[in-house]
Amino acid sequence: MITKIKYEFSAKIWQHSAPGGWYFVSLPLELSNEIRENLKWQEEGWGRLKAIAKIGNSEWNTAIWFDTKHNTYLLPIKTEIRRKEKIELNQIIELSIWL
């Protein structure tokens, strides 16, 4: 089994401006820089890195994507997770990711 690196942080949930836009958290810049420096070689298309995310009691397989406009990674937050954990737009949440 490959050992994964765990990162813990707080971030505000936001919604993409497109109609019916996805919800995301932006990883802190310092954390994104560290991840990109160490793991960029593992990125797949569009700066995608496979990840496991955890908020509250919910854990799921996902990915983070590098956003060149904001120079940070974005983590999409599924509707199912937002409902289960009662997360609302602009709420600051505590989360963990394993890469």
C-alpha cells in the first residue's frame, strides 16, 4: 500500500459562477505551493491529483485540480457531502485530504 500524505486546513466553501455551478474550497496558497512543489509530477490532465477528502464524518474519493487563475488547488464538494454535513455557501469548514 502506498502511504498518503495528510493535509488538514480550514477553507470557505464557494460556488462557481456558472448556472448550477459546482461548490469548491480553495486550498490555502502556502499548502498548494507545497503540494505542487512535491507532487506536481503525479498530476494528471488539467493539474488533477487523486485525493481522499474528509469533512466531519464524511470521507470520499475525489481529486483536487490546480487552478491557474487563482494559483491554487480546488477541491469540489459534492452535494451529497454538503447535505450530510449541513454545509452552506460561504461557511468556513475544517477538512482533511490525503494525497
